[in-house]
Amino acid sequence: MCRPIYDYVLFRTQGCPVTVPQQEHEELPATLLTPAQAFDALYAFCSPALVRQTFLLTGRRELARESVERAFQLAWQRWPEVAVDRDPAGWVRAMAYEYALSPWHRFRPRHRHPEAPVADPSDRALMAVLLKLPPPQRRTLLLYDGVGLDLPETAAETEASTPVTASRLLHARSAIAARLPDLAEPSCLHERLTSLAAAERLRAARPSAVRTGSERRARLWTRAAIAFTVALIGTTALTLRTAPTHYEPPIAPGAEVEGVPARVGRGALSEAEVSLREKLREETASGPERLVPLAD
């Protein structure tokens, strides 16, 4: 299963500007690679260029590294699917771009402050123009003029039709040419994008750390799913235990009763009531008249 990945990583260069001399091709071992070795080879081949591409897409260095790591962590979780994919590098690149362009990053505290700009003034101007483009146009421009995909492949990766992809590309080129006239030619734009990406020294994490992080994240989500399932089962059991087993009709609303005299305050005591009260006060509290009944 991993032999196609091994051949792909060493021979295919689409999306990752890495070249392998011909003499190295002849010295390749004929042994099959384990899944971990094939993953490490794909990661070592594509991650450096992919981090720089994601930096051009977002303008943030930490987000670029994080996006690439998350994409490869997802690839390791789905490695049986990725290993037999026709374009594993494209699969990982699409996941990295999707994560990098997620609108939820704007709510993170560290993303509310801008990062340090690039050193070269011309590169800084190009980066400013790129970041002002809408995300779909920016992604299409980077894939077509930066990575070097053709129009159908760019449309397939961005999940858009070919006419829509062509329109996005033309609008992005027009916006860049309006701000930077010296980049009106696609060849010049490609060279500037390549030089801008190469100017940033961005390092990705080690492949073993990515695999470990992926496995740790998978265990965490598995435990969370188990805990949620147990809580759901317990809540359902408690509901079934305390729920009524028969129909209880609702209590009828009260009806207004008419003809009841209104409550009035107590008036003054009569002379007989006053004399009775005085007599009761004069009697001892523990007298036999009150506590001991008389026999007949």
C-alpha cells in the first residue's frame, strides 16, 4: 500500500518545488516502507514548501505552521485513505488551505494583533495586496500562479467550476496589476511569489511530533466522545426513571366564587366579652378548672 506513496514522494513535484537528481532515483531501495516511514517521507518532502505557501495565503507565520501541522495530523488519522490517493500532496494542501482560511481565526486573541511585516519593501507591498484580495481569489491565484497548477486542477481543489475559477484568477491579477504594474505579466508574478515565499525562513515541526500530536488528539476526541455518550445514556436513564408512567390530567383552572361576603376587621368587644376576658386573665394558668376534668 505504501509503495505508491514512496514513488510519489520522490518523483512527483507538483505543488512542492523540490527536485531530486536522477542519480538518486537509481539508488532508491526496493524495500517497502512502513506507514510511518511513508508519512515521514511525504511530510519531509512537502511541509517546507507548504508552510511558505500558507504564509502567502494568510500573512501569519504561526498560523501557517499550525495549518500545515493540522493538515498532516488529519492525514495521519486518515492515512489508509491518503496513502492510496492519486495526489497525496494535493490532499494535504487542500486541508491546510481550508484550515488557514477558516473565518474562526479572527476571534482568537493572538490573531487580533498584526505580525511583523516582511523585511523587503517590495515584498511587503506585494503581501499587502495579496491580503486585501478575497480569500477565494487569493487561493486561486496562489494555486495557479504560485504552485503552478493548471486551471482544471485549480478548479477541482477549490471546489469551483472552471469558469468561476478563471474569473477569480483574472480579478486577482487585475487587482495586483492595478497596485503593482510591474507584476502585470504572469511570469513576473510567479517569480515574485516564489521569491517572496523563499525569503521567509519558516520551519515545520518534526514528523514524529506531528504523528504523536495526531494520535494524542485522536485519543482526546475518542475519550470526549465516550464521556459524552455515557452522559447521554445516564441522562436518558434518569429521565426514564423519573418520568410518569401514566397520564395525569392537568388541574382545571379555578373558577370565581360569587356571593361570599368580604372580610372585615374585628370590631370593639362588647361588655360581656370584656368581663369574660378579665375573668380569664384573673384565673391561674395552672388551675384545675382547665387541666383536670371533673368526674361526674
